Amino acid sequence: MKPGFLILASFCLLAQAAHLPADKSYLVKQKNIYELFWHVDQPTIFHSELNQKSRTFDIVANVDNYNDREAVNEFVQLLKTDMLPRGQVFSSMDPQVQRQTVVLFRVLYSAKDFEMFYNTAVWARFHVNELMYVYALSAAVIQRPDTKFIKLPPLYEVLPHFFFNEEVMQKAYNIAMGDNADVKKNVGGIEYHVIPTNYSGWYVSRENDPEQRMTYYTEDIGLNSLYFLINHHIPPFMPTTTPTLQSQTRGEYYFFIHKQLLARYHLERLANDLGEVNYVDIDRPIPTGYYPTMHFRNGLPFPQRETGALIPLSMMKYILMIKDHHHRISTSIDLGYVVDNTGKHINIYKERNGLNVLGNIVQGNADTVNKQFYGQIDLNLRKVLGFGLETNVKYQVVPSALQIFCTSMRDPVFYSMYKNILTYYNRYKENLPRYTTEELSFPGVRIESVTVDKLITYFDNFESMLNNGVSIRSHKEAKNIVIKSRQSRLTHKPFTYHITLNSDKTTKAMLRIFLGPKCDEFGRELNFEHTYINYVQLDEWVADLKTGSNTIDRSSHDSQFVVPDEVPSDVFYKKIVSAIEGTETIKYSTQPYGLPERLLLPKGKKEGMQYKLLVVVSPIEESTTTSMYGESPIWGRFTHDGRAMGFPLDRPVNNQQFDVPNIHTSDVMIYHKAMRDLNIPL
């Protein structure tokens, strides 16, 4: 396998996370970045000292302090003539608004040093649309080398109205206006208010809509925040100009991350007696409605889609585009080549990065070889399926949940849409030869047994700050009141895998663990050859095997794909300030983000639910040992072994070929318990 044909995806990379002591430079950067995201809609009130800083900054006079002078000049011209006003609804998928956002990102990204970047960010905080600012600044912090490992505040605490329902935000507004009827406590002069928070299904229950059972998962704030971040591993609008590992796997990353998200969703559906995700047909009524009980910050409600709704005729031009582009992409997969914008044929089966080329085309990102011919099928599907509102009046758009990264996964049709999109991935993989027994085996290595601790899930209460979603009268008021939501979220007790294997030599090995369905929603046992695409990868790591018997114990905490829940903004900020003052020491992680650890397992059932656990041990080829390490702005430092993402379940499987000593399948039970039935230390 060639090292260039690699993945950098959430559930298939190997982040070698470490916790390093934070020095003064890191701490000051972290504090400054955090402050920029607070109350972006009221910049003159909160941290008003930044207002004075912005008044003394002249971006035109500093044009030589940016590597992209063209972007600075274009941005200044846009400010004078045509920029999305503050207070207007922002949609990164609107072409005109996206162009402005990209220019702002280029300005921030091209600042020659951190001081110039920070000064520019402070100045922009007062001059551009607040949501455009959050979007572009987040992307710049993620991508800039001098802000590596700097954490963004949790997005659900920066933009809570995108994560919590309107009745919760209304209670927060009332508290901010002086309503003290809610439970509160006073600690050190700071008022703490806690709002009990439900998911959307509780308020407007639709018994004929089984998707309501899934809202605890689809509306999970950690999962939705992660989806925003993984789309900024490389922002869709950002071209990659150098042949790095990231650029060589960008399209693969797009396919694989959605394949894993869809598989994880399927496992959760089974725990709720729901079956396979259905495809969506744009020519027929959409069977799944969506009724978001959310509002934008300016008060506009999110668009709804009625159950059984037909796509309106006003979307016909996009429907025709989707059909044209679908035909062209499908034909290219079967022909074996795509056509770039010069008319050149690119063989997607002989080129080592063929799947990457295909993924870039389907996503329609800045690296697509021919956007005019293949279009942006992902963007257009979001447009027609989400039922967002468009008018002929400039900037008067109301994007749907599908058209905003941090709300996309709340809409059940998101998963149907990606089931459609992943047919391109599956079609491509089906045209490749299946893995042979030789490619799957590890001569001299045999897995003797695999056991795992009892798997128990439950719902636990988590708190998140809502302050940024309400207006304030003064900086002092903002500091003296803390409004939080308290919400039950799915989690699990820690567990350990116990793997015993024999090796006839001392060697390095890559271990991969997958979880998949055993039975369908009716209890019928499934054939692995048909359900391999619904397996989700739980972990992956390198192990040093010795000659003879090896016992490997691997904790769920150690999974390279997960991180603990974010520390609330107010708590983390206080720790940063204390560390700067020298009264506390903190460490930062080299894996900034990841899947919330508590979502590693599906809910299961009270009486227990059976799933399949697949363990694969693979050799690490000598040719890859010198190129095993890389770095991602989202997933941190990682190790790879040169195999395709999702190996060996990335291609159609054959039961006989998988019958090798280094691959082991076992049944596991997942139990769901009430909190009162657990003995969990507080």
C-alpha cells in the first residue's frame, strides 16, 4: 500500500494525544481567543476595552503585514460597497455570503504573525456580521500554525440558539431581564441559574413519527458541534495548494466521515426498534418531516418541512442540476475516469488518490477537478431537502437546518441524504477487487480470545452555559450572572477490551475494533456480507507484540477517536486566568477535538441488546514505518499504517476470506440502565 493513500478521518485515524504544560505564550493566546467569541452581537458592551483597540487599528495601513494583500484590498472594498449587515441571518452556503466569508477568512489566515492576526480579529469583531465572524474566525484559528492546539470555546456555548430549543432560550432571556423565578444560587456574588432542558420531541410529540425517538442522539450538542469542526478539517472553500497528507485524503475524509456517522446512527436506530435508513427520492413526497423548535438570534424561526412534503417547484432548477450531476458522477465511476476542467481524463482506479478525486467532486469543494461539469451535489441536496426560504431580495434568506453545519444532524433527512451520497462511495468500492485472504491475513499471529467488560449505558445530566444567547446591559452584569441548561445526555460506564493473541515473532501490529449490528429491528440475524457497511470503528492503535502469548487490555478511555466533554466556558476561562496569574497550572491536549467519549456506544436496551464486535490485527509494513506520523488541526497528532480508511471493511466482504486467525468476531450485549440503578461515584 502507498502511504499517500491514507485517511485522516474521525473514526479511522490514530491520534497520539499528549497533555503538555501550557506556557505563558499559550495561555495568553488562549485567553485572547476565548474573549473574542463572547457576546459577538454586543461587542461594544462585553470586553469594551476591545472597542478601543479596534478604533486604533487601520487595516489599510497594515496591508504589508498580510501574506495575501489581494484579500485585504478586496475585503476593504467589500466593506465599503457590499457586505452582509450585522444582525442579518448568515448562511455559509449562500454564494454571495460565502464569497465574503472566504475573503474574511483569507485576511485572518494570512496575517503574518499572531499579533497582527489578533488585532485584525479584534477589529473585525466590530465591523462584520457576527455569525460570519464566528465562522471565519473559527476556521482561521483551526488552520493557522500559530494557533495550533488553541481551543475554540464550545460552539454550543457561543451560539446556543443553534443547539437548544426556543422554550429554553426564552427562559434564558427572561432570567437575563430580571426574572428570578427559576432555581438559582449565589456563590461569591455570582448568580447561577439552571434551566432544565429537554429535546424537541417532548413539547410537540408526533406519535406517528418514530424519528422522535432519536432526538436525544440527533440533537446531542457535542455531536452537532463536532460536525461543524470536522467540516473545517479543511474548510470546503479552502483549496489545498501543496501535496500534503491532508490534501491527498480530503475527498476520502469526506466520504469516510459520513459513512461512519451513518453507521453509528444505524446502530442507535436499532436500539430504538427502528430499521435501516431509507434513501430519499427528490421526485416523491419526503416521508420524514422536520419541525425544529429553534429560532435564529434575530428572532426568525427555522424553516419546517411537513411530513410527506413535495419539494416546491421553485427548486426545480436545483432538482435538474442534481439529476444532471448524479448521472455524470455515476457514469464516471463506471467508466473509470473523470474529466477535469481542461478535458483531461483522470483514471480514478489507477491513480493512487482516485477516491480522493471522486470525494472532492461529490463534495464540490475547492479541490474538485471540474465544478462546472460535476457541480455541487451535496450543497444542492441540502438546499432542496431542507426547505430553506429564499427571496429575490438581497440577503433575505432563511437557511434550513441542513444548510448550517452545526444543525444539519438534527434533521432526520440528513442521514437519508448521505445514504444517497454514499452510493457513489459504495459503487466505487464495488468496482475494486475484494481483499484476498493474503491481504487480510497476518502470518504467525492468531487471536485466541476477545472479551469485554459489561457494557452499560445511561443518561446523565450535563450543564452548558447559555449566556452568549441573551442580551446584556453591561460587562459587569455579564460577569455576575451565569445561566446554564441542564440536559440528560447519553453516556456509558468505562469499559476495557481484553485481547489475548499469539505471535511467532516480535513485531509491531495495528489493532482495529469495530462494532456492528447482529440482528435487524425484528430480531432476525443479519448476514455479515450484507451489513459490513453498518459497522462503526471504535478504536485503532499500534501494539508491540512479543514472541508467544500477548495479553492486551485496552480501556475505552484510550480510544483514539474520542475526547471528554468540553469544560464549560466559564470554568475553563477562570482556569486560564488563574494559570496566567501563577495560581494554577494547566495542560493542553495535542488532540484538540474528537467524538464525545460518551457517544462511543449505542444506547442498547434495558434487557440487553446484542451487537457484533470485530477485532482485526494487521501487520505494519516496513515501508510505512518512516512515514507513520502526521498531524490534523482537528484530530491532533496521528499514526497511520498506509492502509485505506476503514480497512478491511472499506470493500465488500466475503465470509470465507475473513476466516483468518488474525480476525475475531464475538457477540457483545449492551445494557441500558436508569441512573438510579447504577452505582456511579459522584
